[in-house]
Amino acid sequence: MADLSVSVNMGTYIFHIDANSAFLSWSAAYRVNILGEKIDLRLIPSIVGGDEEKRHGIVLAKSTPAKKYGIKTGEAIVTAKQKCPGLVVVPPDYGLYVSASRAFIEKLKQYTEQVIQYSIDEAWAVFDGCEKLYGKGQMVDLAYGLKDEIKRELGFTVNIGISTNFLLSKMAGDFSKPDKVHTLFPNEIEKKMWTLPVSELFFVGKATAAKLHSLGIFTIGELAQADEEMIRAHLKTPGEIIQGYARGEDLQPYLFTHEANKGYGNSLTAPVDVVTREYAQHLMLSLCETVGMRLRSDHVKIKVVSVHITTCEFQYADKQMQLFTSTDVTEEIYTAACKIFKKLWDGRTPIRQIGVHTSKVENNTGRQYNLFDGHKYDRLETLNRTVDKIREKYGEDAVFRACFLKSNVAHMGGGLDKERRSGVTLGIDVERERTRNL
């Protein structure tokens, strides 16, 4: 989804902006600011997850109080509730998340034209030629102003990391949360980054961290100063890459494969290693939900679906398939993504990044019938559009999607809240957001 081909020159400052616990924060902000609920989900032990009644699903996002109970993103909801019996579980609301993400990116573009969206809830903002115009202190002030403006106008908090390259700004953004601004310039690496556990380094997952621990490497600084031949011997090319990261070298270009506006896609770096097909499919459904809603909102369809993965060993792979007919149906995109993923992943090597991208964008044309699907997707297309219209008029949660109630992915998507909503989401005009091009 992101394109890091933007040139970084002398005098360039890069902000990494990340919405704090995005899914939970966006749900909480909506409930408090629009529905008028008294209890803020961000202030109590709560999570966004799957179908609570069926005891299925995993934790998609958690509040800070929930984190204190040891609840982790990606773990089963059943396990999370054992850790915290009073845990509040709310279902995901992908329509809300798409609208909130659009408003988020739009706000960043008010500050600079060079906004590089990495996932639905994080992006980089590049400020070129600022050396003579702004000092570091003024850039920090600018970041605080942006952070506070997002909080005031959109109702949720973000972390902003500031540096001169993409990696260091992202690492800075992951320092203490929420609602913070941090810097990590090259001369601050030793003091601010090297003391952190090696597992905190970007793209170092559980498996890689375990290998490093076996070599007696426990901090980022120890990795940065370790013997290069030893690292190469035990971790091969991935070891060279992450050792470069530990020294402040910038991100690898191949981690960002899809340029904006050439299709519709979304990707994410998983909070934990993806080691099961069920978890991977759950993440893909989340990605397909946002892609499908964006397609329908922009009145276009796609004919090609592709999936890309990057393993914890920095092995990149992608595959694509052309559909029988163009579509904007979430379920059809998800079904194709699952078929591709089955061929793409060996089921053994942990995955760190996964993405779903669509291309061959067409205007909203009719469907070519396929005798073998029994008009299944034709009916779902009608259903999707009908549900969208109902939600536009009565609110995002005015109706349940039948596919989530009856299909085998019900526990992945979950149901929706039953409260009716007004025509405004987090201060965003829904009608405007649904008709504009991203």
C-alpha cells in the first residue's frame, strides 16, 4: 500500500504517525462523541474482538488497562477473558474504521503532500527542505500541534515519531504510548534505542528473537555491535538486514510493494508472528473488509486480487489471480485471497507482514454470470449494496451482514452493535466520505 520511492534529501524530517489502538480507539471515540456513552472503552479493560457469545475469535485491539492484565493482540478471546473476567468485548466495525482512516490521512495531507500510508492506521509524513526553515525544536512543536489537532478534531489519539529516515521515525513512534511525541535522530540511537530489548526492533518477531537470545543477544545495542560474521552465519541475510536496522539503517524497499492509487489494497505488519492459517485468514478478512468498502464507496470494481507476505526471515512472496468477473464484493475478494494464500504459504515459516491488493480497476459495470457459483456472488453484491444504503441512512450498525451470521468466517468478522447511528462518524460527514475518491 505504501510507496517509499519518495526521495529523502538533506534537511528532510519524517514523521511516523500511528493511531493508538486504532480499532478500539475509533470505536471508543464514536461511542463517546456520537452516541453519548458515558463509559470510554479506552479507560477500562476492553478489547475489539470476534463473536463473544460463540466464544470464538481473537483480540484485534486492546485498551491500556487491558494490557495491564497481560492481554496481547492476536490471542484468543477466551484466554483474554480468563486473564480478566470483567473484560468488555466489542465487535469490529470496518465501515467506521474506513471512514476514520480516511479522515486521518486527509488531516495529514493538510500538513504535507508527501503522505505515505503504510496501513489503515499508520502513515509517514515527509517534510522536505526544512533544514533552513525549521530546526529540530520547531519540528517537534509542529508534531505536537498535529497530534493535538487530531485528538481535538477527530476524537482519537496518535503517537508521532520524528527522525530523518523511515525506520527511526517508526521506532520512535513505538516508544511509550499513548498520545506522545518522540524523536530518534541518528545521534540518539545509542541512548534511546540500543537499550531496548531486541524484540522491540522492527521486524524482529518471536522466532528471530529466540535465535538472537541463543547467541547471547538481548538488546538492540548488542545486536548492533555483534560480530557481523557470527550474525550472518546464524541468521544469513535476514540477520544482516536486522543488524542494519539496529544501527539505524533505513527500511528495505521491498517491504513496501504497492504504490497508492494504482489499485485498492491494505497491508499490515502483524503484532505477533503469524503461525496459524486461522490467524492469517482472520487478518486477511480484516484487510478485505476495508478494501471492499472502499471499492463500493468509490463506485468501482476490480478484477485481480493479489496477496503478499513477508516472513520473519525476510522472504518475500506474492501471487495473484484474475477473477472470472470484476467485483466489489468483500466475500468474493476474501475467498480469492484465501485461495492465493493457500498456495503462497508453506504453513511452517512465521509471517510478519501480510497484505491484500486489488488491481485492474473498472467502472461499476455489471456482473458476468458464472454457472458454477450459482449466482452466489450476484446475490451478495446486491446484499452488500443494500446494507451500505441502510447504513448510510440509519447508521453503520443498523443491520447485520448475513454472511457473518451464516458463513464459516462469522467468528472472524463478528457481528455489529445494534445502536442506531447518526449521519456523522467521528466528526466525518459520511455521505461526503462515501462519494469522494481516496
